[in-house]
Amino acid sequence: MTLGAFSFVLGDEPVTDFRDLDTVETIRSATSDDGDVIPAGSRGTVVSVIRGGFAYGVEFAEPYGAVATMLAADLRHVGVPAA
């Protein structure tokens, strides 16, 4: 799905306030940007906020270094980075 499609589906308002380096968990399985399967319940780190919260780049440890572009509706907030 392209960012234009994200905008069409979600409108103009940000969906959440996830921030860089927040820990999140997938609610449903996803596919990484390289085609790897990310199972539901996988934890990852937000590495980019796209268009003010329309989508997020999330990096996962398994498969090693996998990054997926995900909608906020597919993520659950787990924690924030230590200060």
C-alpha cells in the first residue's frame, strides 16, 4: 500500500502518537519491506514516523533486521525508551 493510499483510507489526522524508539507489538501478522513474514505478537521498535502518524517504520529482531511499514491500527504500544 502506498502512502497516498494510507492518506485516502485514514484522512488527514494522525492516528496515534507513537514516537521514534517506542516499543510496539504487532496485532496481526505482517510482511516486512523485504517480504519476510512478521508473526502477530512480534515486538519491534519504531524507527520512523510517516506523515505525522499515518504509518510507522518498525524494525524487528526476528527475522534479523526486518523492517515493516505498518499502520497504527496493526500495532499496540508496549513501552517507551529509557530516559
